[in-house]
Amino acid sequence: MQIGIVGKPNVGKSTFFKAATLAEVEIANYPFATIKPNVGVAYLKQKDIAREFGRISNPRDGFVLGESRFIPVQMIDVAGLVPGAHEGKGMGNQFLDDLRQADVLIHVIDVSGSTNNKGEPVGPGTHNPANDIKFLETELDMWYLAILGKGWEKFSRQVMHDKGKITVALAKQLSGLKVNEEIVEYAIKKLELDIEKPDGWTSDNLKDLAILLRKITKPMIIACNKVDVSCGKQNFDKLKDDFPDIILIPVSSESELALREAAKLSLIKYIPGEKSFNIKEPSEMNDKQIAALKFIQESVLNQFEFGTGVQETINQAVFNLIKYIAVYPGGATLQDKDGNVIPDCFLMPPNSTALDFAYRIHTDLGKGFIRAKDIKKKLTVGKEHLLNNSDVIEIISSK
Ligand SMILES: Nc1nc2c(ncn2[C@@H]2O[C@H](COP(=O)(O)OP(=O)(O)O)[C@@H](O)[C@H]2O)c(=O)[nH]1
Ligand SMILES: [Mg+2]
């Protein structure tokens, strides 16, 4: 699971990324090898499932804070995109390439309107943030179209000639973008294109196909950042009216970063996503720090439904937009042989079954699958049983 952070320059992508990947606890081992500096580990927040059994879990990856369990996900901070990136403007395609493997995108915008098209600072309210939502979608669509259109004529004739399947060929061409045959077939059907005669598709057909494939494989949630700046709240309310079909979250990344840094220094007690914090060491803080925290409490946490919005954005991207579920392996005792309570957690795509889960834990468990148990409901279930978010499942296997 990889989350990509996208947007034009100066909107606060890196601040969002820094806040999201800063954990209060020391993390001993990361579940992902971080190859590049712009790749980090962020966390989904979920009620600690062990609490339902009167226990506290001991995650192998991630951690528990208060009543919540934080589940690791990979996050990538992509450098700023400017209009025309798909034609190579700015750093162009290089940045787009960074996004290939992302399962879901968080598009950070400056909702206060104080960053223009090119990413230069302007007075709050000067720039209309609605334009940013459209421009980024267009950039990604055009990038997909360019890959799709590369040598299209020759390619479609070839497929016709060899009686090959266009779905196979297209899925192969776009495989780096997480497009597969099933998705291509679905998109072709939905657009009512003639699957047998791709050489008859018009350039508009191709464009529609690129847009649909992009929408399916790079779904986007909007982090309306800098809500703490003047005009932020009004602009956010207006965007919500103008884009009823898009998930928009009011965000102040800078506030989240300040809170996590203070928590890391043990100055305050703050659990990401909460609407308040406690000052632990007032004597160790200067007036400026106290004033900054007071501002965050009054102008951000008290004003917005989701506090600073950073945690909510990550959670909604994964649990709401692409509807992944967190599933925990566990038997009757809930412990592994070393006494760790529900140590593991797997993020599974929607419609995953008990058998999918068995295979995900280990191929042998899948091959030898006999039955599974829903530990919370105390129910025995079969291969086809559909899993839900925060299920605890035991797999009984012959291997
Ligand atoms: N007021 C305010 N400023 C922010 C917020 N997030 C980022 N900034 C500021 O916006 C500027 C650009 O941030 P940065 O993260 O480098 O943007 P990037 O170019 O998109 O990665 C910096 O001066 C940040 O301090 C926020 O939530 N509120
Ligand atoms: Mg940056």
C-alpha cells in the first residue's frame, strides 16, 4: 500500500509528509525499506482491536497510543507539479514517474488561495483553489493519455492483425500504473467501445479511456491545507459546495507538525487526530511556544471537525476512498508464541475473502485452507466469507 502526496509547489506537501511520518514513539524497525528520502512511513489510526477483548495489542509494526492502534503505510512525497508537467514543464515526467506505484493520492492544495498557479506566494484569497483541483486531474489524465497513445496506431493494427486481445496489450502497456486486464476490460465496456476493433477508436475515445483508467487507478482525496490562514475556512466551505463528489478535508499540516514535534519532545501529550492535547511541561516552554499552542487549539482544533485533518486525510484515503480493510490474524488466545497480543495486521483490498487472507499471510496457509474463524463473532466461516474492517480471523489449515 502506497500513498502518494501530490500538488503544485509551496502548498505544504512536504509539511504534510513530515507531519504524517513523524511518530512520537521510537520506531525500531520499519516494515518497508526506505530507498529514497521522499519515501516514508505514515500511519492509519484505528481503535485498538485488542481492547474489545480487554487487552492491549503489541504491534510488530506500528504502535499503540491510548486506545488507538497506528498501522504503517508507505507514503511518498512527490515534488511539485506545475501546469504542463505532462509536456515536461517543471521537472515534468520525472515526478509523474514517482507516482506510478501509488494506490491512492492525497492532493494537497492551498485552500487559503495564497499560492498562485506556479506555486509562488500571493496574498490570501488571491488565487482560486478550485483551479488546482482541475489542473492536477488534467495533468494526470494527459500523462496516462501520452502513455496510452504512444505508437497507438501501429499498436492497434498489430493487435487486430495478430488476433491478440486489446485488453492484454493495454494492460501490459499500462501495468506500471497498476492497470490490469480486468480494469481495462471494465473501462472499455463502460465507455461502450468496440473491443474487437480498437483501430476504429477515435482520439476522443482514447482520451476518455485514459481519463477513466486514471480515475480508477489513481483515486484522489483533497487535503485542503492552510485552513488556519485567513480566507481558508470560507474557501473550504465554498469548495465543498462546488465539488460534492470529491472528498475534501480541512487541514493544517503546520499545526499537526508542531503538535507532533512537541509530543516527541514530551512537552505535550497529543494523539494524532484528536481535537485537544495536554501540556505536560509548561515550565520548559517559552511564551512563544505557549502562544503557538494556544493558537492551534483555538484557531484549528476548536474550529474544524477533524482537528488538524492530517490523520483524517490518511484514514479516509485508505478506509473510505479505496475502501481497504485492516484484518488481524489471531486465535482464541489472541497471542503469538512469544506472548505478543495481536501482533500482525494486514491491509486488504475491498471484497477480500477468508481465503484471500490466508494466502496473504502465507501461501501454505492458503493452499491448506480448511476453514476460518471470526474471533470477535465466534463464528466458523468458509473460503468465500467476505471480511470486514478490523476483523480478527484465525485460519485453520492442513499445512
Ligand atoms: N499557515 C500554514 N502554512 C503552511 C501549512 N503547511 C505548510 N505551510 C507553509 O507553506 C510553505 C511551503 O510548505 P512546503 O511543505 O515546503 O510545501 P511544498 O512545496 O508543497 O512541499 C512553508 O513555508 C510552510 O511552512 C499550514 O498548514 N498552514
Ligand atoms: Mg516539498
